[in-house]
Amino acid sequence: MLLDPHTAGSAVASEKAAVGLALRILDVVRTHDWDALASGLAITVSVGVVSGVGPADLLTSVSAALHDAKELGRDRLVIGARTPV
């Protein structure tokens, strides 16, 4: 779980910033030449982004979004629950 203090602010601005960060991470992993580590190595990233939840619900919400991302095919971003990007 990554908590980014730069995504603080209004719920809409926070989610937009978090989604932007997640998309940058996905892009870096997708475009990196992993062959330097091992020939034919393929790395994927599944990301769940949530905003507007309190500390008590944060881990559960992030875990559900991450699970959805993996279940929907990996190498993707899910915002909240079942909103794949």
C-alpha cells in the first residue's frame, strides 16, 4: 500500500492525483526492459486506488480494489471497486 501525502485535498482532486500516480507507475513497469534481469521476464502491476474513506476502512477498501484488479486480468488499475482502467 502506498500512501501519498501529495494526493491530499478535496476527494475529487485526491482521487485524480492518486489515479495519475498509479497510471505513471503502470506505464513505467509496462515500458521497462525487464530482459536485463532475466531473458523473457514479464512483469505486471495491479493497482487499486481508493479515496474518501476513513482510516478504519482504508485497508479493506484498497484490498478489495486490488483484488478486483487482479481478478479482472492483472496489469490494470481499478478505482474503488470494479472500475477498471
